Amino acid sequence: MSDGEELDLLVHGGTVLTVDAASTVVEDGAVAVRDGAIVAVGPADELCARYSPADELHARGGLVMPGLVNTHTHLAMTLLRGSADDVTLQEFLGRVLPAEARLLNPANVTAAVRLAVAESIRAGVTSALDMYWFHEAAEQAAREAGWRLLTGPTFMDVPDPPDSRAYGTRLDWARRDLAARPSGTRPVLFAHSAYTLSPEQLAEIFALGREFGALIHIHASENAAEVATVEVKHGKRPVELLDSLGLLGPDVLLAHAVDLTGAEIAALARTGTSVAHCPVSNLKLGCGIAPVPRLLSAGVTVGLGTDGAVSSNTLDVLGAVRQAALVHKADGDPTAVGAEQAVRMATAEGARALGLGAELGSLEAGKRADLIVIDLDRPHFAPRHDPWSMLAYAAGACDVRDTVVDGRILMRDRALTTLDEGSVVAGLEGIV
């Protein structure tokens, strides 16, 4: 290294897949990081000569790429992993809701989220949108690990919610929470669904979110039974109802969006509403397959999510990438969702869906330094014809070697640096 410009971190020596608009790939590339931001991406020899880093990640034999973005999950559902398998969505909810009432409290959520963060870091996931109870505990656990978490107040008008906060007091609580958000962090508000909230409640929640410029996240049209339930209760399908209330928009992210009409897809495109596609969870619960090719053709932004670890069993976004690249080919079109498109859904498009496309999702100067290194020195990556195809069809969570969030190394050579994995696992096992 030279006596050049000071730098916090230089990742160098691997193939850099930037996921920028031009799909730039830099063989033997490097990424320079200062103050948590990327300051340069380019050939390793040039950046090594230019900078004098305080720390280095040697990526030789690896693929350097943006960190993965999980656009829909319930992190503390790690508490319930394996407890509601091989059942329908409605049976799933019948098992999960009573278990949540019994198990959820701030201490248990903290333990469950710490495990979820450790699992996510190992899987190369550098940021997630988490809808769940006791979000304050989740935020603290993620903050202590140095991991990027987007979360906030959740609204679900059900009897005896785990946090014992009735709907009537929840708006004022949420307003205080949003007002206390640190500057520079995207506020987030969660409306569970149109079957657990009335149209009037939805309008109130969305109005509050928009008052604070929040991202608003809601489950919608996860399966045909949900659509039928909402039609019976409110006289309209979920997306149709949201559109009629003027609630769709570029600040809204729908989870699942499996059962959609052509008119609803057009409404999502017209309003700039995004979708979090959760192919593993949707298949496992028998919900169906979201019309992702039609959404993409209409211009809808689609990110990828794992859903909770009780419905998908893992928080492996690379697994969702593979499933998204494969399942839509079932109708006979092998080009329906290609490898590059699937990888972009887990990176740049996922960041766009969260309203953070200017900050995350690609390796470009000025963006936050969220990146991972995939170990390519493994039999299932040989020969290395195409990085997009390797990621979509061959890679898995176990191939992630290094994980960096905001310029901080959270996993180096497969060893977590901010969490004690043994105590994290023991902490959750002590609850369940």
C-alpha cells in the first residue's frame, strides 16, 4: 500500500459487481470506504496506489457486491421457527397469533432479533425492513450489532395485542415515536393489513405516516382467501380498497401481492407503489406465485423478502433470489425473470422499494458502504462464466465470506465480529 490518501477500509482483489445502471463489472477491482461511505470503485492497482487504508479486506478469489436487502421480514419470528410448517396461511395464523401472545415481550424480542441479525449477517443481508411488535427492542439489538434495520410502529387491531396497547392509544404512541426518529434515518410505519384494520383506521395510519414522510408497509393480497375476506368485510379487494382510499403511492410498499388483477397491477404502476416479493414463503404456505413478470413489465419496483423465519424458515435472501429466478419460468418462459433481474431485486431494486435507492443497493461513490464478499473458490462456482448467473443459480448463504455495513466489518472470513454467536444461539434456546 502507498502513503496516499487516508482511508478507513479498502476492499480489493476480487471481482467487483457494482449493480450500477450500466451493470459494471470490475475484474480485480477495489472499493474504497471512508466515514461509512464509498469514495471510489475501480481497478485494484489504481486504488491501492492512491489510498492508504487503516484496514483492508482481501477479496482475492471472491465476488464483491452490494449487501442484500430484505424488503419484508418479521425478525423476531425466529422464536417460532419450525412451529407452523405445512399448513395454509389461515392455519398458520391460527398457530402463530396465540404463540406470539404467549412469548412476545421486549426481552424475548431482543434475543430473537439478535439471532436473526447473526443469521442475516452470515447470509450477506446488510439491511432489512422488519414489521413486528416491540420494534424498540429490535432496533436496539440491531444497533448494538452495527446492522442496518428499518422498523417502526406496527398497527394491527386485534384483541389483546402482545404489547397490550389498544388501537385507541396507538396513534399517539406512534406519533411520538416518529417525532423522536434521529435525523438521517427513514421513518417507517406498518399497517398490518386490510383484514386486521378498517378503512377508517388505514386512512388514519397512512395520514400519520405521510405527515412524517415515512415509508408505509402493509401486507396485501397474500392469497385468495385473504382477498375474499377483505371483499366480504369491505366490499373491495385489498389493493382495490387501498387505491379507492387514495392510499397507494411511491411511499408505500406492499408485502406479497400474490393475488392481483390486471387493474390492480395498473394501479400499482400508476401510483408508483412498490412490492416486496417473498417467493419462498408464498410457495411454502401454498399462497401462489406473485405475478412478478407482469409487475415488472408494468414498471412496478419489486424487491425481495424472506418473510419471517416461521413461514420461510430461513432469512437467506440468496435463497429468495434463486427461487425468484426459477419459479416464474414455470409457465414456460425461461426469460420471465432472468438472473440479473433477480439479483437486482435483492440489491438495487430492493433499495428503491425502501425509498433508499440513492443510498444503498449498488457499489458507487457516494453511497453507503454496505457490501459483501462471496467466496468463489468453491466447486459449484467453476467455471466462472457469468457473475449474475452464479449468484442466481449457484450461490447460497454459506458462500458469504465477509459482510460490511456502513463501512464496518461485521463478518470477516466467516467470523462474526460484533456478536458472540454461541451466546446468541443459547439466548434464544433458553426461551423456547
